[in-house]
Amino acid sequence: MGSGKGFHRVDRRNIMVARKMTLDGRSQDRKERIEQKMKKKLVLKNADVVLDKSDFEEARNHIVERAANLFAGRRYDQVTLDDLIAILGIGKGTLYRYFSNKAELYSRIVEVGHENLLSLLGEIHGREDLGPTEKLHEMSFSMAHFLRIHQDIYTVMAIEEPKERFCRSDKMIRYRTERIRMIASVIEKGQAEGMFRADFDPWLFAQSLIGALWVEAIFPFLLEGEIKKELRTEEIVSLFLRGIGMNPGVSG
């Protein structure tokens, strides 16, 4: 178990994972090849052609990623079926093979965002070689990078989070709760080990940290370039960790 000291030395392995992850877990350097492959599958006109499960999910993920770009720039009610098939380059019948209607597609965009963010956080949360401060730093940086990579999807989620239409189902509430719980549990461990102040609510801290990173990733503060964005993330994480107030004598 890590000591929690030296959290500024970020483990770039997790950041690189976040940078390379696509919706189906493949690296960015294969993204164009996958996209061409998906286009071929999506234009299949023969209704008797049945894709295997992995191919079917690949095609759905491709549709989700492209459709998120459209929904991120317009309100849900402003996006028509014609808009969707135009950006996807497929016919209505082909789209209906993967999603029964616009509402199902939109809901899946939100769901995919939750699932992939939880998967990323879970990988870091389960690492036994990191102490609480190191783990919190890694989770924050990786999450910020991942949100920026899939900005359209998380912009849609940011729009929908306050609404009841798609984000108040039991499943979505569980996703949100688990995301907060993972970060809060790291704080609780740090409190138990005397590394963090004990006079604040770990759940409130976790929710506030996620919110700050999310807003900065989607609406960057007039910054350009990956290095400047990393510095901005570093500043946010530092502010939160200093706010935790390491106990006297514990190095951060």
C-alpha cells in the first residue's frame, strides 16, 4: 500500500489509459479503422444478416459516439430522426436495427457515459500500490482526461443530470451514487489513517470534486493545448487536497 506521500508525481499509466480509451476499450490509433468497419456494417441492407454480439455492440457504440456530437450542440427536441441518419450516413431502417427510437438512443448515450467513467475509476480504485492521496490524484487526473476525450457524451450528461427525463431512473441513480462512493471511500480511508481532516463529509467532497473537474473539462477556462489543460486540472486537484487539510506532520 502506498504511503500517500508525493502525490504530485502522477502515474502517467492511468492518464494514458484515459487518453487512449474509446467507448469499446480500443486505442485511439485504431479509431479510424474501426469507424470504416462500422460504416460497412451499418449500411447492411439485408435484414437477414445477423451480427454477432460483439459486432452489434461495436455498431451501437459507433452510433452513440456520433449521435452524441449532435445532441451536445442542440436540445433533445431540436434533433430529428433525419438529422441523426444524416450524421450517421445510414438509412432509418438501419438505425432502427440498433435503437427503437430517438429516446432509446439518447438514453444510451447517458448510460454509456456512466458505465465507462465507472470502469476507469474502478481500475484505479482497485490498485493496492497507491495510498489515499496518490489514488485521489490519479482518479482525478484520469477522469479529467477521459471527460475531455469524450466531451460530447459528457456534455449531454451535464445537460441531462438536473432533469428527470433520463437521469432519474434507478439505474442512473445507482451509477451516480457508485461514482461518488468510490471517491468518498478513498477519502474515508485517508481519514481513518489520519492523513485527512475528519471534520468534513467525504461524500460532499467527492461530489464537489467530480463537479469541478466535469465543468472544467466541458467548459475549459479559455485554455488551449493539452499541457495547459493538465496544469488547470493540477490546480483544481491541489485546491481540493489542500482544502482537505493534511493533518500536521503528514507530508502531501
